[in-house]
Amino acid sequence: LAALAAVALLALAWPRRSVAEPMPAPEPPRMLAIALALAVPYLGMLGTFDGHFDWWPGGGGVIPNLGWSLVLGGIAAATAAALWRAEPPPAWAWAAGLCAVALKALIDFDFHSGGVLGTALLVVVCSGAQLAQATGLVGRWLPGVAALITATLVVGGMLTALRLAEAEQWIAGARQAGDPQVAEELAQRLGVEGQVPPQALAALAGRRAWDLATGAPGMQLAALDFLPTSAQTLDLAAELATAAPHSAAVALRHAQLLVAGKAWREAVAEAERAVSLAPTAPRVLEQAADVLDRAASGPRAAALRAEAARLRPLVHPGMRGR
């Protein structure tokens, strides 16, 4: 999707030959400035910015947050008025800006954000006077290529979504394997006959989920929770740690399985790797300390718990477990 968005934005930003006379510049949009000055505080009153303003100086209440909303509304209105009076950038600048947005999406896809996507589309629309109708080779072959890429991505995405949805169903079943009705349904789906303990059913369902969730580390990590501690499970955890080398949660789970298998040295190394991946996440530090305790690294575990206690009031609640 990021590659397709990059192709589309680059095509829209491609330098074009003007086919129309320049249009006279309209009057400054006073109504736009007024709308921004009113809309931003209105959104602030609805609580749209509370998660951000709570961390701003003096924020954390209705009146302070409304005050910051008024400040931002004034800045937005003044910026809109000032930019409207500025000289429009040349054609190459429009292309360079959209190219930068597209390339950034290849690294960190953020076109799910209305602000990012809306800004990019607004730039495309506003650049119409400088970049008129597309001409040449790009204008001829791009629609067909874009349609083919889109169709391929849609079909591939649908198949992947169905596969991951089935994996989620197996994980949900494993979580509720203690319920007799769910256990019976699981046994039928798995083709298991006779009385099977719920833990065994959960393990079988977790393995099905693991196999289906290839390429989805978070889902495979959830499936690992239902697999019994064994050499095979440890191999799966090592495989997942290799596939998701930047995930502290995966490193922690691998460390927990290693320490359960009495691989003390490897468990300590993996726990330390989890700490290095999320050094400001209190929950990660606490869980790593638990692993180190079991591996007889008491002083280091105590230091991690002290650091977690120091960080907990400083770190945003949504980031404490990452």
C-alpha cells in the first residue's frame, strides 16, 4: 500500500505542461481563518486533544485545555492567512514535497491518518495551476500499472486478512478452552475424539494459529502463550525472535521460555536485549527483572525494578508496557 501510494503521489506531482491561462488570485480567505479560530477550540471542548494537552504546561483540566485550544486555533488562523498571501512555490517544489511524503510512507506508513493524507491531497489540488494535465509516457502507462498493482494488493490483502482472521479465531478458542461448550467446538474443528484436557486443546489451537499467522509477529506471540514449554516451542520462540528483532515483547517471551528451560545464560542475554529495546517501558523492565531473578541475577534485577519504579510516573500510561 505504501508503494502504491508513493507511485500515485509521485504521478500527481510529476512536472506537467500548463494548458490553461493563469487564474487570477482570489481574495484572502478570511472565512477560513475565522473557521479555524473557532473549529480548533470547539474540537478541544470535545476532548479531541486531551491526550496531548494533559502533558503540556498547565494542562490536565477543562479550562487549561480549552486555553491551549484557543492558542492553537489562533496560530492556525494566522498561519492560513499568512500562507495565502505568500507567493506560490514553483512546480518542482510541489513535486519535491509530495515525493518526500511518499518516500516517508515507505518507511513509516501513515496514510491512515486523515491529517497526512488530507494534506497531501490538498497540495495536489492546490498545485493544479502550476501542474496542469499530465502528459507524455507517465500519463499513458501509469493508470494501467496502478490498476494492476491495486488489484494485486486487494486480492492479496483479502487472502491475508482471511488467513489472519482464522488465526484470531483459533487464539480466541484457545483462550476459552476451559469453557465446556467452546472445548467441544474446538475438538470438533480439530478433529479430536475422546476426552481431551482443555490445556491440550488450547495448545493444539495455538499451534494452528501459529501456522496461520506467518508474517504477523504479534499474533504468533499470542499463539506462543498456549504452547507447552518444550524444545519445539523454544525453537519457535527463537524463530520469532529472529523474525521480529526489534520487538521487546518477543524478546521477553523468548527469555521466559529460555529460563523455563534452564538455559540461564541465554535467558539473561535475551532479557537484557528486551531492556535495550524498551529501556523506558516500566512493565518490560519489571518482567525482565523477573527473568533475571530466576536466573540468579538478583542485583541486576533489583536495579531494573528500581528504574521501573522511577519511570512509571514519568511515562505515559499507554507506553508503559511497550
